[in-house]
Amino acid sequence: VQEYGIAELYIDRGNVSENERIFDQLLAHKEAIEKDFNGPLSWERLENRRACRIKHVIERGGYRNPEAEWPTIQTEMVDAMTHLEKALMPHLAALGL
């Protein structure tokens, strides 16, 4: 994470089966979520781990970039997180989360 940024939904409600259920229900709407996000996302069920995640990597850079580049990187990260939240919220609300 030093060379890039990430906007993600990290699913960890403390229970493997609940996390996987939430992930799988969101995955069933992958096409709509990615359309609303306006791009592809990385869908990681993280087998053999408790949590799951849905993320977008910001390739522009991370905190190892020169400090003068941070504002641009931060803007891209905030924009990505805003789009991710808007894309996921209706589906999370439908799940009662």
C-alpha cells in the first residue's frame, strides 16, 4: 500500500459465514455495482480468512510518492471511495446493513 492507494469495502462482521453471505449477495450484483462505480472492482472472497473485500486500487501512487503528489492522489482516492460508497449503498441497504 506504499506505492498505491485503495478504496475498499472490507467485510468483517466477526463471522466467516456471515461475511461470505454478504460478499456473495453483493457479488450477485457485480455488473450493476461496477456500472454504478464506473469501472471494474477487485472482488476478493479471501478464502481461508474471516473477512472479504471489494476494492479499487488507485495506481497513481501512495504515500511513498513525493509529498507534492499527495493532494492529487488523495483527491483520486476520495473520488474512488465516494463512487464506491454510492455504488454499494443501495445493495447494502437491501441487505439491511
